[in-house]
Amino acid sequence: MSLQNGETPAPRAAGGTPGGGPDAGPATPPGSGATAPRGPGPATPPSPGPATSPDPGAPAGGASASAPRRGRPRSEAVEQAIFEAVGGLLDEGVPLTELSVERIARTAGVGKATIYRRWSGKEDLFVDLLRSLEPPDPVLPGTSVRDDLVTLLEALRRRGLAKRSSALLHTVFSQMQLYPKLWDAYRLTVIEPRRRLGLDAVRRGMEEGEIRDDLDAEFVNDLFVGPLLLRTVVRPDSSDLEPGLAERVVDTLLDGLRPRA
């Protein structure tokens, strides 16, 4: 069934009509103390499928609130359809600058309002698309400054590999820098938070005596990140993002950045 305006039909109550099912009896007047009479005859054997009796604690005319929901959540399915629409258009050679919200909505089979309920504009949509294609942001172990820096650089290494293996990610990145508004949105919401993680780790290293404190923290952070960016951006066709690179960069730099005796 096609998606329209981000909505899908509400599930019908199991085993019956939207009014609560064919076996639902009349409501008991509140406070009367009377119980609804049960019909004669043997009880109907239970069916092999999910239970169809209304939950006694649920409001009349609705399914049980505890009934499991099947399939992916509606919003996730809609967002995936929108991402796939953008990806399909880019694969067809449509430039980012020519991807309008109206065209994306039409391709995804949703209304424009569905997109604007989730994103303020196509720049925010593209940033979320990039995030969905990249490995997730790292969770720092916090055991030591070295471990935190290795975790950050390993995440950069994996992003470099993802960029090489994903034609869509490569396409978006190659066009994004020609689109200043999109690049600014990506820089502010993705690059800067990651950069702050690295700066925080470097500053902790200075405070804890693992890194010289007479150096500029941003300069030191660039020393750690630089080799990964060089092998990802400047030399994207090389095969030198090998496992263990993050540990090698961090250990080499920490050895030279220790406080002087």
C-alpha cells in the first residue's frame, strides 16, 4: 500500500470490526453491580492465532494497549521511503541542487507536509540522510585519554571506509561542498560535535599530565585527526586505512607529546 501524507491505515481490532468485535456484549451501567449474562452453550475453543477477546482493562471499542505492534514504526517506514527516494534520484544523476522537497515527496509517495513535519527543509533532510549512511557516532570508554582518542580515530577510519564503499555517500559528499548551505548544516550538526569530543579528550590529557599543557589544544587535536583525514580525503583511492591505524597514530603522538622532564 502506498504511503500518503505519512499516514497508514490504523490496524483493525483482531477478530472483529472496529467497534470491538462480534462477541462484545452490552456495557454494564456504572455502579449497578449487575453482570452481563453469558450465553448458553459450551465455550468456543480458542483459535490457534492471537487472542481476540477484548482486554478487560482496555476502553470499550479498542484493542488491548498491551497488544504487540507488528512491523516497523510508521515514522521509521516513512523516513526510510524518503531516504530511498533521495538515493534513487541521486543514482539517476539528479544533482543535489535540483532536488526539491516537492520532487522528493512525489518520488517517495508522500505529501510535502510529511517531509516538513520531520525536517525544516531539504538541507536538514540531506544531513540526516548522510547520518543514516555513516557508522554511528562513537561512545567513548572513559577509561583513559589514550582509549578515548583511539575510539575517536577508529570511528574516523570506519567512516573513511564507509565513504569508499558507498557510492551514494561519495556522491553526496562530492556535491555537498558546492552547496554552501548544506555544507554549513553538516559542519554544525555533525563535524563540530565530533571535533568537540576530540578537543575534550586532548584537554583532559593536558589536565591529567599525559599531554604537554604548553601547547594549543586545537593544534594537538589536528595532529591526531590529520592522518585519518589525509588518508580519507586527500588520498581516497589508497588502501591504507588498515586495522590498527588508530592505535598507531595515537601511540606515536602521545609518545612525542608527553610532558618534558
